[in-house]
Amino acid sequence: MPKKVIWGLIACGLFLLMIIGLGLTTQIHQDQTNHVVTKQKRPLIMIGGSSSSLTDFDDIIRSLNKTDRHPLIRVTITADQQLKVTETRVKNTTINDALIVIFFENSTDSNDNIKTQTTGLAKAVRYLKRHQHLTTANALGYSNGGLIWSRYLAGLSTDNPLNVHDLMVIGTPFLGTDAENPDKTLYDPLLDHKAAFKKLHAVINVAGDTGDGNDDIVPLSSVNAGGKLFMNNVTRYTAMTVNQKAISHGDLLHEAYVARLIRQNLINQ
């Protein structure tokens, strides 16, 4: 092969390597200057149920952090409706990558307290809008947390609720915990304001069933009553049941299956 051809091929090869190297350098620079690339389009705000603790969602947080590390914001609402906020930051992330836990010091299981907690949620969201520039979110409510989210989004504590895209409620007692005597005190106002749920894109309603028609505390009939609130109002309504003989209401947040549902429906959407 003539030397001119050989040197020409070498020159072409060097030129291609230079172009590839320049492209990789540019991409690395972009990855360093932009926020961490995740599938998350909006932050996830989580609310626990009655007798909750600040660590109720820690298993879920650990599971979600296995793929991508998320900044964590914990907002504690004290018994006198004051806010305490702690934040764990992750370099090169934004509010859209965040996991936010709303915790109520007083999580007593009563209708009056759920109304008070809904007011507290509205206050916490106003803080997040002002100080974290929150404009939208996905939401998760466990047990009474699902009632608090539902009341808030129905406009029962504010005329201008946050723009929530997708909502998941887990083991939420829309009609209380007595299947024989359903409690409609909190349910009827939600029915009256269910048109407000049209702003939601998707609702996933998760129940637990030991095989006896309940999760040892909340009857399936109470959880499934959520269908009348959301079905034909939101763009997509999905009801799911975790069937497991040994399941309990308190276990629902710690099921690996539920963590996968959260990732698929609230993080990747």
C-alpha cells in the first residue's frame, strides 16, 4: 500500500479520535454543570397516617435512593401549627429531584385532627412554594395521610392548592375503620367537591387484604370508596390490592412491592 494512502488513513483516524474526544469532553462538562439526570419530573411529597413518626418513610427513601440519590426535605408541623424544616442536599440536584416528608407532631386519629392537619399541610405547602420555589409535585398519602391529601386537593383548606400531577393513597380509610358503620363525616364533603379532582392526572388507590376483607385495621370497602371520588374525574384511576395473609396495615409502607409501585407511578412519571 502506498505511503501516502497509509498516512492518509492515519490522519483520518487521528481526526476521528479528536472529534470523539471533544464530544466526550463536552458531554462530561454538561453532566457536571447540569443537575443530576434522573427520571423524576417533579418532587414527591409524602404524608403518613395516625400515630406516625418522622421515620415512617425511611424504607421507601432508602429504596428510591438505590437508583438515584435524592435531596430530602422534612417539614415538621408542630402541635401549635409551627413549622420546623430540615434539608439534606445532594450536589447538582434541583427541587424536582427532591423527596419531601410532611410530618405532624399531633397525628391523633380523629376527624377533627385530620381537619387540623389539612390546614397544616396548606401552611407547609405555602412555605415550600415561597422558600423552595415549589410549583408542582406528585403526592403520596398513607392511611389518614390519603385523607389529608384528598381534603387539601378538594380545596377544603385552601382555594389555591398545589398543582399535583399524580396521587397515590395507601390503605386510606375513606369511610373509617368500621365496615358495619361507615363514617361519612369526612367523606361527604369530598363527594361534594370531587370536581376539584379533575385537575389530577392519575390516582393510584392501594389496599391491603389479609383474605378477610381488610388489612387488619382498614376494611377494603372503606379504601375502595375512593373510587367514587376519583373514577371518571381524573384522567387515570387505578385500584390495586396487596393480597397477603400476613399483611397488616402497618406493613404496607414496608412492602417491596409498594416501593416499586411508588417508583413506577410517582418517580418515573
